[in-house]
Amino acid sequence: MHPTIKQKIDSLPEAPGSYQMLDENNRIIYVGKAKNLRSRVRSYFTGSHDQKTQSLVANIRDFTYIVTASELEAFLLELSLIKEHSPRYNIMLMDDKTYPHIAITDETHPRLLITRSIDQKNINIFGPFPDARSARETLALLNRVYPFRKCDVMPKKYCLYYHIGQCLGPCENDVAPQTYQPMIEGVRKLLQGHIKELIEDLTRKMQEASDQWVYEKAKEYRDTIDAVQKTVLKQSVIFQDAGDRDIIAYHTYDHYMAISILFMRQGRILFSENQVVTYYQDPISAFLDYVAQFYDHHSLPKEVLLPSSAPLDLIGPLLNDRARSPQKGKKAELVKLAHDNARIHLEANLSTYLKQHDKTIGAIVKLGEILNIPTPERIEAFDNSNLFGEAAVSAMVVFSQGLPEKKGYRKYKVKSITQPDDYHTMQEVVYRRYQRLLVEGGKMPDLIITDGGRTQYQATKEVIDQLYLEIPVIGLKKDEHHRTHAIVTETDEWIIDRHDMLYLLLNKIQEEAHRFAISFHRNLQSKKIYASILNAIPSIGSKTKMKLLQQFKTIENIVSATDEELKQLGLNQKQIENLRIALVKT
């Protein structure tokens, strides 16, 4: 132990608080909490440790700490610091995936829609669903059964949905608000699995249509009955109390942890989510960090069931006192089921996780060693795209801990360049990016990558130096087959072995930046072409043009649209005729 660290430990108070471990660059690499700061921090530097913890301790050069009034306050502070600094050795939710829900809007004439933004105050929100496809299938079924409004903006006339019986037509009809209450209750019952009355009603309507020889309609009712029954059969009944619960448990092996979450809604298990993570020191603390971060991104059910080892005095307040640790009975069996899921997932996926870990964390560690810089945990990469200098754009992608962080991606329309000029294009975009981060106090990357070799490298490095930033920069050079070939700086060049994990990471970063830039460029060009075509059509104004482009995206889709779909957007018969004449010629 370094003498300075020993002296600091001896002076630590025996009080609760949060501690932050720092590396040689004074960067936070681990945040922890403790009932007794002195005892907890000392434990890192005394006794024997496993290999994982040794790798953490080997990178510690200093530490700081903050005393709190209680262990709960220390836990809250720890979570805040993890969120702010993304320390390398803390458990992190590596994706910010949210689950789709179905909501009934709070409007005079409500709509059904899919949302990933959860309003805890909205009582008419249902889910989660495992993926968008499941949510869309359920939404399509609900729309067939219950005639809620479909239009985002109320049209002036009946649309197609009214004529096929899937809308009450509030655009022309006087529909009282109370009319929707039985429909809302019907949605709730269907999603709770109470479908007896609905099936009886649909069966009666099917029989009436059959008796009147309206066999097409009878078939529609039969298909709807099948869809309702299949939707309910996808869910397995566990509890009769129709409770909403998340059941969370974990299983560990040698500092690897699998966490399993079972999502129960209305007494039915809808689906499960499993993830493998690496943890350091105490598994319970790592598990609590994961749970707290999870509910920072996701909606809380009425009850969260956790293992008996989970300290409810810490996690409970963060979950609005909805956390429970059942000791016996059906709820305890559910926690055991979640633990079994975690164990099976870890056994089946640990080798895959380790390979992925090598491709991400292992690769960025190696990149840092080659460049003689600290491990670049946050990488920002740029790529340019243009067509003979027109519609010049640039795109930036972000990789955190070796994985794409799509919420950090940025697109740039190049303002100052009218001719093909990668050098000055790169300078403009890099300046705009990091000058803004300086002004706003944003998080700087650990490494900047430019696509295109030494020219783009020099353009970027010049701007970074002008801004007095100390961010390492590299360029990626491609070979004659347009494949990632070498890392370049002003004077050095490192050929990358195509079989190495570092090649896989750099190639992925380069391809992702290229894909993002090209897709942005094509989108701009397409809109420009489509807008110019639509501008020449009589009686198609700017608002109608924007509606068409937003709804159909391409001219081909507009040509394929039916009259009913165009009328639903608000086009009149004259506008539709003009469209047909102009676009057929096109």
C-alpha cells in the first residue's frame, strides 16, 4: 500500500458515506458505499483478493470520499455518482432499452397507441410488452374490437376506419365522452384475461352475420375470436389477485452475475429479461445497484419481489416502499423461479458473455496499451458523406465500454463547404462538436476516431489543439479492398491483425459511423428530390406536401396509396387527381 493512501485510510472517519476510487489520471473508476468508511476502504488494500478485485486495486492511485448521515444517503449518493461518471468497475446498464406499453390517451375522444414513455399517473397504460412486434399485434387486435379514434389530428370528414367499423366518427358524429368508458373497461378486461363476455358478444355477432349470409363479416368475427383467445393463452396464470409484480433474483459464479427479471401483470407472467454482468467486491451491493438503475429507466409495478438477502431498508425507499422479500408461500416460490432462471441463463451464456467481453472491454484495453493512453472507455468516431459536394453531411457515433451508445449519436449538415473537401468538412464538424461541449460543460470522450486516414486525422488534431483540449486522436486507414487496415497518427502507423479482437471493434466502429452518415445523407437527398417533384403539382401546398412526405416517405409509396388513405390525410378529390396525373408521368 502506498504510504499516502495508508495515511488517508487512517484518517478516515468510522461513519457512513460514499467513496470514489481514482486512477493515475484522477478519473473515478469505482464508486462504493459503506456503513463504516474506514473499515470498507481499508479492506481493498489488506488481505487476499480474487483476480477481478486485484485488477481493480491495481489501478487505484488515490481515493476521495463523502460522509453522509446514513447508509441510505450513501447509497443514493453512490447511485448519483455512478450515473454521472459511469465508472469502469461499477455495474452499469449498458443499454437504455425501454419496453413498449399500450396507452389510452387522456383526450375527449381517446386513442390507443404504443408508447415507451411511461407516465406513472396514467391509470390507462398497459404492459410492458417484450418487444414492439408483440405490442403492435395486441394493438391491432384492440383496434379491431374497440372503435377508438385513429387519427392524430381530427379530420373534417369520415375516414376509412369509420366505414369499416373501427372508429365512432367523432369528426362528424356527436360522441359523448362517457361512450368511451365501457370501451376502456373492455380493453382493461381483455388485457387482464377476462374475455368470457367479449367472446360471447363476438360469437353472437358472428352467428347473426352467418344467419344473414354475410359470410365475410362472420369470418372477421371468427378471426377476432381466435386472436383474442391466442392473446390470452400466451400468458400463464399464476395468481388470482390480478397483481402487477416484477420478480428479480440473481445467481453468481466467480464474480460474474446473472440477473433475471420476471414481469407479471394482472397475475400473469408476460415475459422475462436476463442479463450477465461482471461485479466486484460484494454481490448484494452490485445487485442493489442494478435494481436501482433499472427502475431509474422503467416503470414501477405495484410490487417488486426480491431475494431474502436484499436489504429492504436500502432499496425500499428507492422503490416507493413497494419492495418485498417473501420468506415462504407462492411469492417466495416466484423468487426461487427467478433465481432458477438466472442460474440457467448464467450456465448457458457465460462463455458467450466472456467472448463479447473480450471483444469490447478487452479490445479497448488493448487499444489504450497500443496508443499508450488510459483505456478509452468513451470513443467518438466521425465519418463524412457527400455527392459531388452536394448535401454534404457528417455523422458521429459513440461507443461506451466498447458498445454503441445510440442516444449519443449526432448528425451534422455541413454549412461552410460547397465543394468536396473532407479536410475542411472534418474541421467544421469537429469544431462544432467540441466547442459546444466546452460551452455546455458536456462529457468529453477518451478518444476521437476519424475515418479516412492521415488527412482527416490532421484536420481533427488541428481543431482539438486550437480548442486546447487534450483528447487523443487517431485515424483509421482502409486497404485497397476498402477494409479497415491500420491505425494512423501524425507520425505512426499500426497495421491491425484482421483476426484480432481489436480489429473487430475498430471495424465495427468504422462501419457504424459510415452507415449512420450514409443513411443521413440518403434521407436528405430523398427528401430534396421528393419535395421538388411535389412542388410542381397544382393545388398541393407546403402543408400537404409535408403531410405526404411524413406519412409515406417516398414517391413510390404515395403512388401506391389508396384514395381512402390520401383522404384520411385531408386531401380532397381534386388534389388526389392532380397527384395521380403528375406522379404517373414521373
